[in-house]
Amino acid sequence: MPELSQETERGRAAQPFGWAEVTGPSMVPTLHNGDLLVVSHRGRIRPGDVVVLRHPFQQDLLVVKRAAERREGGWWVLGDNAYAGGDSTDYGVVPDELILGKVRLRYRPRKADQRSPFALAGWALSAVRPVFADRSASRRLRAR
């Protein structure tokens, strides 16, 4: 389950945006280990959005998941990688007060082995990407 930098939590009250770093495979292929995220602390959460939240049982642990659907008592959240676990199938509905924000942008750092001109060009074209609510993924995840 991805852990996120505590910087996300410190900046929440003072600023509309914060950042987080992903560790773990639960959001692959959308997010990978080492990705840096820009997180908006304001705005409405909709089904399909990628969100940062406090783990319901370990509230000092921040995680990133996809908000699959609204349910009584909060949000049903799921990872994009069905085999990684660590989502609402394990801990149930996440209350609204544990949702810290919505992921707006992903930066994927360059890997050390990306040295050829083609590899560098490929990285440059895909290093920074917006993270959109994927409605089709949301419907697919609800079916699990």
C-alpha cells in the first residue's frame, strides 16, 4: 500500500496544494513507486478520482487510492492493482474526514538507466502527466 510523505498533511490547512511521494504497487499502472504527486486539498471528490487519505486503522499512514463510489458513511476506495490489496475490500468504507485531497498531477522521476537519447525523449514526454478521474476504471473496479 503506498505510503505518502507527511508533507501532504502539513500543508493541508495552510495551502490549497501539497505534494506526496508514492511507495508501493497498489496503484500500478496509474502510479508507480517513486512518483511524486501534486495533491489538491480543496475540491469535490467524484467517483473515479485518485485521492490521498489516512488509513482507517493506522491514521499516521497516508495512502493513495481511487474513489470508486460513494456509500453510506463515506467512500469505497480501491487500488488500480487488484493483486496488491490494502483498500476498502480490507478496511471498508473510508469516512469523509479521512480523505485529505485529490491527486491532480503526477511526476515520474527519470531512472538511472534512461541514458540514451530515445529513452530521455520518452521520459521527457511522459514525466509530468495530469491524473484524471477514469470513469471506466471506476466502473470496472466496482465490479470486483
